[in-house]
Amino acid sequence: MDEEVTASLHKHRRTTLERLEKYISDTYFTDVNLRGKLYPFKKNISKISHWRVPGGEGSWQQWSFRQMLTQSFTPIKVGESFGPTWSTHWFKIEIAIPEAWKGQPVLFRWKSQSEAMIWSRSGEPLQGLSTGIGHQMRPDFLISQSWNGSVEPHIYYIEMACNNMFGAGKNGMINPVDQERTFTLELAEVCTRDEKVYNLLMDLEVLHDMAKKLPEDHKGFEALYAGNQIINHIVKNEMRQARQIARTFFSKINGARAHTLALMGHCHIDSAWLWPYSETKRKCARSWVSTLRLMEEYPEMRFACSQAQQFAWVKEHYPSIYEKIKIQVKAGRFIPVGGTWVEMDGLLPSGESFMRQFLYGQLFFMREFGVKCKEFWLPDTFGYSSQIPQICQHFGISRFLTQKLSWSLVNKFPHHNFIWEGLDGSTVLAHFPPGDSYEMNVNVDEAVRTVKNLEDKGRVSTSAFLYGYGDGGGGPTRDMLERARRLKDVDGCPKMEHMSPDDFFRRLESEKHNLCRWVGELYLELHNGTYTSQANTKRLNRECEFALRDAELFLAITAMKGGLDRQTIYRHHDALVDAWKKVLLNQFHDVIPGSSIGTVYKDSDQLYREALTAAAKTRVACLPHIMHESAHQGSREQAVAVNTLPWQVHQIINLKEDCDEPTRKRMRVEGEMNEAAGGGHYVAVEMQGIGWSKLTPINPPAVKVWMEKDTFVLENSYIRAEINKNGQVTSLVLADQPDQDVFRTPEGSQCAGNQLMIYDDIPLYWDAWDSMDYHLETGKILNEKQSGCILSEIQVIENTPVMVRLEWKMKISEVSVLNQEISLSAVNPYLTFHTHVNWHENRKFLKVGFNTGIIAREASFDTQFGHLYRPTHMNTSWDSAKFEVCGHKWADLSEHNFGVAVLNDSKYGWTARGSTLSLSLLRSPKAPDDRCDMGKHSFKYAVMPHRGTLQSAGVPQRAYEFNTNLIVFTAKLSRDSDIKLDWFSVIGEGVMIEAVKLAEDKTGDVVVRLYEMQGGSHRIWLKATAIPPPKGVHLCNGLEESYQPLPFDARPANVGQDNKYFYIPLTFSPFKIVNVRFRYA
């Protein structure tokens, strides 16, 4: 027999393949296979002592390492369990390493079913340890690559977190947390590692994968038989020959046209999800210190890392790790990406919130590392606003990476590389890693799948390949990097090359002339329940966004006028920045969508309250200084109002604290006041654009209410509405256009609005995330006779010349009730529904529907810095997949000359089908938070008929007013002082002043952000107070860096001389954002 023949005698693929599999298995034949030889010498650790940190979730933050050392540790043994969930336990480990192990790699191995961190005895965090999830394991810590033979005992400390990588769900990953779970210490040992065995394991693992994943390819058979020969040599203890076969195989390189995978180490860490914020701080430390340790062994490694907030946490809690990160950032290996404070939700935050994500993220990276991110990094979110390209461009970002659209249920997105054009025409170069993941393990299957999936074959030569455990952290491992070395350039697989994100995008930019263009939003056909889940979180977010807008405006005006000293001004400025960062953190893509555990929402509620408190404190501090006050003799206390919107506003104010006659005289409210049913007095006022004015009531035509048969009729000078006994709106017309009724079809059929609908809401799996299309088949109108719900009689509870209110109640079920007030004021062109719900349902979805007679093929929806159009039909699968969509403050159905808008103060989910527009109100999922949305809710929405287009009717303006209240306070005014003053306003149509704020560089400059809100081109004048006059005015980018001077010595032709104001000409194209910087320093 020929001794040189080493191939298997029978070419049976299955048996040979399974031979390879079993020989490296960690389950089968471990007493005789190669895996069983990996750790030839082992020794259990007998000296283990324990101390539990008092308290539960987050209590670890109260104890320093030095404080921990002084505590009383008690002996424990392997096999004992520790808990409960979210508690922290410290272990002191004393290791005696046998002298006989000299010259060998020595490892410490720990398995506690949880996450953990190993620390040195001097308090240095060394590496993360994780054994709670089977597919994300890191149980080994390398003590020495070559043990020196010392017999001195080694002491380490293990910080054990009572949770695993994905929290502690009860009987399922996304189930509510098992608060009493315990975690068992299964293993604590020291051992040696046979490096020859380890290398052969990696060789065989890659060869097995090639043989399995390339079954019909001769390259796959070559890998199969190479692996078989390696085993034969190992059996004969011919390790050198076995390794040589592997080296020879892996040296057969690809051709020049082989596709390249750009390897980027990555560790996606959700800032909160199935664990609270406090645990994320430790996840970052565990993951990043492990990555830094790998960088010492693998110089080719590049690691991309996003979220400035997480860097800030590590800087605060783990300064030694942070200093090591800074060294690797400087070396170009630990690479900050994304440019945002957190990886936020891509749909729910306001446009200004998006700007602040980038502003504070980029400023952090620039200040800490001297790095300005060039790519927006958002791998995991539930949809992407059409304004993202423009916002990116404002911060010097021209590239975008994500992969979440691969989760779409219905339609496969047609590109992995494309030019993404946003709402205003701005573009970014977009890349979706074709492997459809941000946590690759670096194996053959992933590599082959990446190339096979690529939608742009022949157009690009390189694709991103993000590897490392993610979601719950973890990051790259040694095995991943070893596999990458073997797959660097092997015939049969795509090439693998370690790259930075910048290197990858540079290569892609050289090929972008081959790419297609996608215009508009990137809609994820999944997770659309997140527009509604955790309603309280969404309400607080909206409230904070508007409160911070007002507070920043007040502070900027106070600073301009010199009303407070510089130190006080910037103390408030820092407080507002801190408040913004709390809001931005809560906009993380698993928090504001409502897809986190219940503990997260206790934390987020507290952060929102702190942000609102900071805004209120700033506003109160600034109020006495924002206007010309005079306290000399003859001055008197007057009621003063501030309008923070840049156009004239009509509003009914309830002066609840001034309801008695002496107080009224003290405030000098001169004009008609009407006693309010709930206490206080109503005042109708008219206010000019951003500025203050003495509160002088106006006398609008009275609003009226009366009965016709069983229907209430409400009418003011704008609209006339009919409400039936079930609270449904059966008629809604413009007061001067009564023959065009929102709720009549062209044929005269009766429709209705304010139809409260309940649906079964049981998804396929992702409970808080998903609302499936079939839920629309289960709808039931609650407020109608046939529903079986108990409805109270509708009645008038207030009837004044400026405000009328109706009230009705409904028992939804045995556990849920609804109370609603329907109001019409004398000064608003819409009917408002103040709704209070005590909600305790199980997987039900509450919506309000407006079934109209309007024929519209598209509906319009408010979005960041503009609006967009979506179909109301289901002609294609792309259309039908948008059965639940995201919108902000309003949505609109319009014909050519008539339409209806629905406004809201805290809701984001909408359905537009045919002539019906529905607003999503409440859901009731049971995972991961089984108390999601349970309890009391208060919100309001309104219906507004209009002639003409939504633009000519001012729908966006009315929606801002619906979310904003005039601010009323008292001030002492002299008899000859001004009675009003504009600070900023717009002369011209279609432009909103979104923000007025102090510049972040603390020079005293003021930044004004405007945007075009109608979808047209305009030339407008920005009118600004000349008290004091600026020294210069410039256009600036989102980072507030000036780049173009603006004239401010001209004025509109129809404006006379007035030293109180100056005027800046600005040109806008559709939905364009413009930043103007006023220099006062």
C-alpha cells in the first residue's frame, strides 16, 4: 500500500464532514477529541471569598474599589448561587500556580452564568467575563502567555453582576425580568492552554465550515479532505505536519476580482434595553477593556465604537480604561464613530433633538479625542427619517451605515450601497452590510452569505463586515480574530481585510458613480408598534423638547440683555446642556420606542423630570430680566405674556391663580375676563411673534353651543361641529363654507370622526415592538350603541363666550375606563378632545379614527423639520406594508381645495387608509415590560377642517400652537414703558424659528435655527431685536462654526426706520435648515 496516500478511503462527504465536526466538538467525545486536549492541566481554585454589595440595581456605583477591599469577605465554594437579579457580588480569588507549569500559557477560567469583570489587586479592571449566554462566551482570562514559575499566590477580584448579556428575562429573553433569579458559580479554575492544539482547532473549525458551506464547490471538497488529513496526522501525534497542511491550504489565495470584506471590530451596546442604564455602564467597561486587551495581541485589529454617552460613562466610572482608550484612539485603532450622543431612535425625536444628538456627540469626540466623525453610525433602529441626510451634512457627515432594514417583513430593500437623498435634496453615501448583521462571528457562512446577499454585485468591490458580540456588549474575541487570519485571502471565500470605517468608505466613495439613488424615508416594515408603546415616555419627551426650547430662548435673551452675570448665565447654560443630554439618552432606540424593561422607564421618567426642573429653573431665573422693567415710582405690577413662536398667536389663557378681584386689580388685566368652570378666569389674547407683551384681552366673536335633536352643535367664527350622544363628530364644516362637510361623502353618505377603536394586538414575537397588519381586521368602535360599552350621557360642563366644553365617559371593559372633554374655544379653528384613560388591557390597541368624505391618494405627516407624503392606498406591497406609520404633531388628508388635519400633543403612530385617518393612542404589550402603559393617561388631540392646502391653512403652525402655551407672569412696568417687544420673528411665509440658543463655545454669541416648513422656496427676512446690536451675523453649520457673513444693514421695502430691530435676508428651498449666528463678543 502507498504510504503517501492520506485521504479517506471512501469519499463519503457526510461521514468525513461529521468526523471533522465531532473532532472539534465541545459536546461529543471530548475525552478523546481535539477539544478535550485544549486545557491539558487544570486546578480548581479553593480559596474563594465573597462579599455582597448592599442594595440592588445600580448600588455598585456607591462603592469604590478601595471601599470594597475593606469589607468582610466570607469563604464560599463552587456550586453556590448568588442573587437576586441586578445585585452585585465581589469575590476574592487566591490562585497558586504549580511551578511545573513554567513556560506554558496559564489561564484563569470562571463561569457564573452571568456577566463579570476581573480586577487586579491594585484596582485595575482587566477583562470582562461572560458565561450566561451560550453563543456569547468569554470565560477565560490569560494570566500569562509564558508562566515564569513563581510560587507566589496571585490575588484577583471578580465583580459579578447578577444578570447575563441579555438581562434576566423569566423563561425567555424578552420576557419581563425575573427579579428573584440567582446565578450559580459553576467553575473557578486555573489551567494551561496547549497553543498547538488551539491553532489546530481554529484550522479545523475554518476547514469544516468551508467544507460545509461550499458543498458543491471543489474548494469545499479540498477543505474537507485537508481537514481529514489533519486529523489523521493529529492521531499519529504529528502536530507539525498537521499544521503544515493547514498553512498550505490557507496560502492558496483568491483572484484579483474577489470581493473584499472590510473587517471592523464592533460591540453594539444598547444603552438600555433588557437591563437598566446603570448596568450598561459596566457593560461598556467589560466590553471595551476586553477589546483593549485583544489589541495588544492582534495589531491588525480596528475597532469602531459609537455613542458619546457611553464614552462619558467610562470616563466617569473607569478612568484607567478611558486613558487606554485615548491611546488607541490616537493610534487609529479604537475609532469613535457615529457623531451622536447615543444611537437614537430614527423616527420619534424632534428635528431639534436630532441636531442636539449630533451637536453634543461631535463636540464630545472633538474635545476628548480631536476626532470629528465622518459617518453616521446607526446599525439598529426602527426606521429612518427623511431628514437624516440634511442633518448629517450640517455636521460634516457624508456617510451613513445601518443594517436594520434587513429585518423588513414584506419587501427586501433593493440596495446595500446607494446614494440616499433626503427631504430637502441633501445626500449621503449609504451602506448596509450585506451580511445583515452588526455582530458577525467571522465564519465562512457569514462571509459567503455576505457576498451572496449583496444587491449591488458588479457595482462595488468591498462590503463592511462588523464582527463582535453585540446588543448586550461583549465585542470581538480571540477566536474571531484567529479565524480572520485564516480567512484573510483563501481561495473559495471573499477576502478579509481589517479596515477603519474611513478606509472602507473611501474605497466605497471611489465607486459611488456606480450606485443608485433612493429618495425619502427608509421605512422599516416591522416594529411599528414602537410608535405607541410606553405612551408616558413619549409624552414626557415631547414636553421636554418644548420646555427646553423655551428655556434656551429665555436664557439667550437674558444673556443678550445682560440681565444676569456671565457666571450665572453659563451655570444655567450648563444645566440646560445637561438636561438635553438626559433627554437625548432617553431617545436611545430601545427606550423612547417603548421596547425596554420596566426598570428602564423608572429611570427615564426621573431623567425627564430632572430635565423639566432644569428648564423651569432657568425660565424662572430669566423672567425678570427678559423685558424692560422699571421699579421707580409710578411703576405697577402688570400681567405680561411671552409668545415663543415666531408668528402671531391667538390663545385662551386660564388665569387660575388670579381668580379673585384683588389679584385681578394687582395684575392690571384690563379687558374682558370670563370665569372658568374649573376655577380661574379665561382671557382671550393675541400675541405677536417671539417676544413679550402686556397682557391685554381681546374680544373675539363668542363661541356657542346648543342642542339640535340628539346632537350638540358647537360653533365659533371658524368652524361648526356636530357631536352625537356617543361623542362622535358627525359634521364638521368651516363656518363660512357650510356645504363642504368633512364627514360627508360626495354622494352624501354619513361618516364620523372621534370614533374610538379597539383592536386585538397580538404580534408574532416582538411584543412591545410589533403591531401586525392583521390587527386591522379586528377593530371595534367603542363609542357606538352596538359596542356593548357603557357610555354616560354627554353633557355641557362649560359654556362661556370664549370656551365651551362637553364631557362624556365610557367603560371600555371591566378594567378600563375613558373620560373625554370635547372643547371649542373662540379663537381656535379646531375641535379639541381632552382624553383621560385608566387603561388595564391585555394586548389591545386603542386608536381614534376620523372616517371622512375626503378623497385623497396621499396623506401628509409631520416629521423632523418638515413633512412627507405617504399613500392612502395599498396598490403595491410597499404601500400595504405602511399600514402603521410614524408622524409627529399632525397629519392631514386634503383634496385640492379642502381638507382636514388631526393635531396631537404626544402621539406618533398613524394609519391612513382611503378616506380614514387614525391616530394610535395606547397599546398594552406584556413583554419586556408587563406593566407597559398600564394606569392613567392624559392626552389631547384635535380635528381641524381647512380650505385650500395644508400650507395655506397653516396646519404646521396650528400644530406648534397646540403643543405650546403662552407664558404668563407679572412684572412692574412704568407708565411710559413699552407694552410689547419682539425678540425674533420672520417677515415672509413658510419659515419656522426652531431654536434660539447660546452658542456652545460660551462666547456670548446666539444661534438661531430656522427651517422651511411648507415644502417651497422662500426669501424671507429674519427680524431681530437690536437691543443690543450684534457685531456680526454669519451662517453657521450645526457645530455652530461660522462660514459665511450675512448683511444686516438693510430692511424690507415696506418697513420704516426703527432702531429697535435689524433685518437679515435669508433664502430657503424646500425643508431647508438654516443656522444663523449672532456675534456679540
